[in-house]
Amino acid sequence: MNIILASGSPRRREMLATAQLEFTIMSVDIDETPYDDESPTDYIQRMVATKAIAAITKLNEEYKNSLSTPCTLSPPVNTPFIILTADTIGVLSDGKTVLVKPTDRNHAYSMWQQMSDNTHQVWTAVQATQVILTPIDTSSDNDHVSNADTMALQIVWQQQIIERTDVTFIPLTSGMMASYWDSGEPADKAGGYGIQGLAAAWVTRINGSYTNVVGLPLSQTLALINHATKVNNAIEP
Ligand SMILES: Cc1cn([C@H]2C[C@H](O)[C@@H](COP(=O)(O)OP(=O)(O)OP(=O)(O)O)O2)c(=O)[nH]c1=O
């Protein structure tokens, strides 16, 4: 089954590619502001659902304009495919304080000070959304509408998984934080660190999936894709 990874994260691409799956990439932009009193897990589950809707909206736009612009993926009509979305955050040991991408050096320092000599959680949610491209209702007076204008994606099935890994850091000195910030690595990562990069030296222990920390719990995601494929076989006549 065709897969679209709706993510701008290079780590997610690399990990999915290691599974030797064929997939297409697109990126989506959404508002990532948490709601007041939203729990960390509610937040990431909402994020993956919102990213999926943003991907569907963007693809529908592409299908509408497909006579003039190329599409990310042009599946045959009524052939299902999967849109994968993911979201990763850190959470302090209080279970409430969320660690997101640092907005600046001070923000990163304040997160790292709280993670220093302590264990935090990393949570990733992944959503598989199965969609099909179908002709939309043109029963009114749509004689002049071109074929591309009459196609839209419909959701046929969706499921989320959520995964937690506990990560323990060594005591961090201000010198360590300063040189790590200057490396440029922290900027685009939840909690302002990459376990797969220089921050590996900060980690004494992890409990749970390593790939979950890097942004895509791989074996669990592959099981989800597998499940989606079986569901599809069951749906198809
Ligand atoms: C904790 C940690 C996070 N990260 C990354 C994974 C994610 O890319 C990022 C968390 O941000 P996300 O908002 O989950 O993802 P993203 O903005 O990078 O990509 P998209 O929304 O387009 O899918 O942090 C690491 O690479 N290593 C780590 O050790």
C-alpha cells in the first residue's frame, strides 16, 4: 500500500527508510500551541490528528490543481493509501511540564537545567490515516467541472499509537550547555537535544524504545502500518 510520511523531520525519514519501505514525503505546517490544561499525551494525540488533517487538506488542494501542478502522490481512484503523522515531546518527572523545541538559548538552558541529573519522559504519538481518492458528489449542475475538480480524499480508517521512553541525564555543567547550544544541534529537537547526536554523551540510561526518542517508534509504527494493510484487505471486496 502507498504510504505518505507527512513530516519535515529528517530523523523520521531516515528511520522509516531503514525499514526498506517505499514512501513519499510531504511536510505540513500546523499551529503547535498547547491548550490550557491539556495533558502532554492529549497534546501529542491532538497534534498527530491535526497534522493528518493538514496533509489531507494540502493533498486535496493538489488534486484540485493537478492539471497545472504535479501531485505528491497520484493514486488510482478508490485505491487506499496511508498518511503517517508523528509528534514527539519531552515531559519532566512531574509528569506535567512539557519539553518542546527551544525557542532560544535561554529556553534551552532552562529545559536542560531541569533535565540535568534527572530522568525525563519522551513521548511520541503516531497516527496512520487510511484515505482513498474518490469522485465527489457532482449531482448538481457540474457539467463544466473537469475530472480533477471532482476528486477528493476520504478517510476510511485511522488509528493512533503512543509510546513512552524514560531518559536519564548526567549532571550538566554550564560549559556543556553552552558548547552544545553553539553546535546548532538542539534547535529543531524536542527538549533541545538529539540522543542520536552529541547529546548521546549526556545520557546514562534509557528505559524503552530508542527510536521513539528520535521521533518515530519504529517497530510499533511498522506494526501499525501492517495492521492498516490488513484492515484494508478486510474492507476491500
Ligand atoms: C528528544 C529528541 C527529539 N528529536 C526530534 C524528533 C522530531 O523531529 C523533533 C520533535 O518535533 P516534532 O514537532 O515532533 O516534529 P518535527 O517538527 O521535527 O517534524 P514534523 O512535525 O514535520 O513531523 O525532535 C530528535 O531528533 N532526537 C531526540 O533525541
